Amino acid sequence: MKVISSIRTVQNILISLRNKRKTIGLVPTMGAFHEGHLALMRTAKQECDFVVVSLFVNPLQFGPSEDFNRYPRDLARDRTLAKSTGVDLLWTPDAHDIVPPDLATSVDVARVTDRWEGAVRPGHFRGVATIVAKLFQIIKPDIAYFGQKDYQQTVVIRQLIRDLHFDLKMRVMPTVRETDGLAMSSRNQFLSPEGRAAATVLYRALQHAQQLVKKGERHCHYLQKEVESLIKKEPVAKIDYVAFCHPETLEPVDQILGKTVLLMAVKIGSVRLIDNVIVGR
Ligand code: AMP
């Protein structure tokens, strides 16, 4: 596995691969790899001839009061893990190449960013969309891989791909969970032992909703109250939002009439966790 920072060097490698008709997979990440990341890499390796993993802690997607400086960074560990999945190139661009001080262009995806993470974290999706557009532009992958864990992000990126005519396929892989159901996340390491135990409440709440819907419950107001009261039983849990939404527009729905996404963001102490599940069909 090659580890390269230079944009130009990476592009030259990719040009020669494309000339040989090799397919290129891209897995955008911010590092601190866990099984969720590794699952994306393994799938990419199965489906593409050459897999690029970008590792870039994107300063633009963090708000002023968020954890950019605290974000976990361990290149030696990430390198070993990426290599173990068969990734061909770990691309670690320098911040000043991707976000130079005179950067004047940004990408704003409207509507699907209005609510949920977009409302709680102003500017977050502008930061994500701007950098993902740059990664697509630089790597020009045939397939790009994302996790369902960040559901709203997948909706935003799908819109970005369509609106800017990026000629690539997007693959969304299922959320990888710990054995007790907690969605893997680099932020889980900030949980205290008590917080770690309490954090399973997100998955328990998602499952509860899924079971109620399976039994025939269709009223989102009732479902939401059920989910919220389950979460509130954990004293350290503070709900940011719990919402049943249309899977593509992310607008809230009143009834489960078809495929619906249940989105939630819950603070466990100072650690903010998000999770989601698809209910209905
Ligand atoms: P991040 O490094 O947090 O920006 O995540 C990089 C990619 O991994 C994103 O597409 C995430 O949605 C995805 N990802 C993060 N956690 C998980 C998980 N538990 N299961 C599946 N994919 C994940």
C-alpha cells in the first residue's frame, strides 16, 4: 500500500491506471479507523481494481465550538489497518493544499441540509460538500463509498453528485455496530465507562421503533413519543432530535406509509452521537 500526500503524485498514478482501464474506488474518511471504515474499504476492494482511501480531517466541517483539535489522529495505526484490508493507496493530503488560505469557492447543497444535522451544526454540510466535491474532482473515482451511519450526509452527497454531474456511482454500506448495538464511531472513545453503557440507548430506541412499526404502528407522533421516553430513561442522555422522515427529502412524515428513516441525535454527557434506521417498506 502506498501512502502519499501530494495531489499531483496521486493524480499521475490514477491517470496511468485509467489508461489501463482499471476501475477506481474512493473511500473518503477522517481517519481514526474502526470496523465501519474497514467494511467500506473491504467492499471497495471487492468491487474496484484500485482503492484510494482519503484521510483528511476536514476543518471546514467542524463548527467553532466543535472538536476539530480533539479529533483523534493516529496515522501509524490507520496505515496498518488500511493496509490489512488490501487498500492500494492511502492518500493523506496536506490541509494547506486542500484548504489554502485563499480558498474562495464553496459548495452549498440546499433543502436536504435545512434540518437535523444541518440545523444543529450550521455550515457543517457546506464543509462536507465542498471537500467531497474536491475529493471527487481530484480522484475521479468510478465508485465512492459512504456509510449509512451518517444518513443525512449520504442524502446530501447524492444530491451533490446529481447537481454537479459527477460521473460516478455512490455506494452506501450498512452501519457497523458493536456487539451491544452501539454504532461504531471515532467519537465513542470519548465516552466515560458510564456513558458507554448509556450510549446503547440509541440502538435500543431504534429497535423499539422498528418493532412497533413491524407490529403495525403507523403514527409517527406516537412512535416519536415512545422513542423519546425510552431515551429519557437514561439520565445522562439528552435528545437533540428524534425524527421520522422521508428517506430522500428528509422532511418529517406523520404516517409510516412506505420506507421511512428514523433519525436521531443524542448527547451522552458531552459526546454527541447520531444513529438511524430504516423502518417501513
Ligand atoms: P468519518 O471518518 O467519520 O468521516 O467516516 C468515513 C466514512 O465511514 C463515512 O462515509 C461514514 O459514514 C462511514 N462510517 C463511519 N462510521 C461507520 C459505521 N459505524 N458503519 C459504517 N460506516 C461508517
